[in-house]
Amino acid sequence: MCVQTRWVYFALILLVAAPALAHRPYEHPVGSFQRADGKVVSIVEYFVDGIFFADPVSIQFRFQDGTTITNTKFAFDAVVRQTPRAVEVYQFRSTWIPIASRVDLFDGYTLKDITSTASRPSALIHFTNHWLRYLIALGFAFLFWRLWATLQAMPNRGWRMAVRFIGFPLVGLAMALYAYDMLLFEPLSPLALVVGVVVLVRVYRWSRQRLEHATAD
């Protein structure tokens, strides 16, 4: 079987399997907003299935009876920022470089494009909203690095040889799955994560050196 034929079969399998992997749209409430006329508007994150990628999200504004007033277009990530008189929605096509592709202002009635005059830098909004995700992701990345370094430091003999033989593939697989999830499914910047891991490693090494020097003295 030629290479081209294999790819055709593979594509057909994916097309057949996609409906089985798909899920129904779902939503998360993210707050509420009171209009000038006193009516309360619910703010909802509405997700549709992305199948092999992150689920695209649209921010919907609804009355209490469920009637939709308006909604944003679907994006890879959307961050809601409430102000005393309006709601800002920062929308990101991608978070590799977390700069919003569009910023909308909802005044209780309609959406207005304020991308060029947004009240705050979109990168700041992104990091402020996802700081906990970044901490968790950096924690796992640092853990994988320490596991890999520990395996490398083990003598390649005796029972430690078996640990290295089993450990390297397992840690490597976990790192690959982690990277796959970060690249395709999480609204985080891989570039920022790389910088964060480098900083963590250098701080860790610096603190160990300081501790060793203090112990030696």
C-alpha cells in the first residue's frame, strides 16, 4: 500500500470516528450585569465541540428567562472583564502570543468593537485571568524536569538500571502528552510557559548552590 493511500484511509477513519468523539454544546455561567433600566443580564460561556482541538467559546448575554440579547463570535479563548457600567470581552484566536484579536464592549443592549481603545492591555487580561492555570502547568513542567534529571543522575547499574529503563519512556510519554495538551487544548501561551520553566530551573539551581555554599561554610 502506497503512502498516499494510507493517508487517505487514515483521513477516512478520522472522519468516521469524529461523530463518535463529538459532544453536545455546553455552557458555564461567568456572572451577571445590571442594565441602566434595572434588568439583569446573565453572562454565559457557550462552548461547541472542537473534537481534536480546544472547544471554541462564545460569550452570550441573556435575560433571566433565557432569551439571548447578543453574543460574540466563537474564538479559541474569551475573557470577560466587568466594569461598573459595561462588560468587556477579550477574544483570542490563539494564545501563543496572548494578544486579543478583538475586544467587544457590551453596554446592556449591543456589542461594540473597542479593540483599538480597550481599557487594558489584552496580554495583562489574559495572564490575570489564567494565572492559576499557569501555576499548575509550570508545576507539572518543573516536576517532569526534576524526574528526568533524577533518572539521568542514577547510576546505570543494578536495580537502578531497571528504574532508568522503565522511567525514561514513562516520563517521556507523560511529557509528550502534557505538551500535546498545552499546545492544542489549554488557553495558555507555550512561549510564556517555556520562559517560566527556564526561570524556575535557574532559580532552583541558584538556590541549591547558595544552600550548598552555606552548608560548606
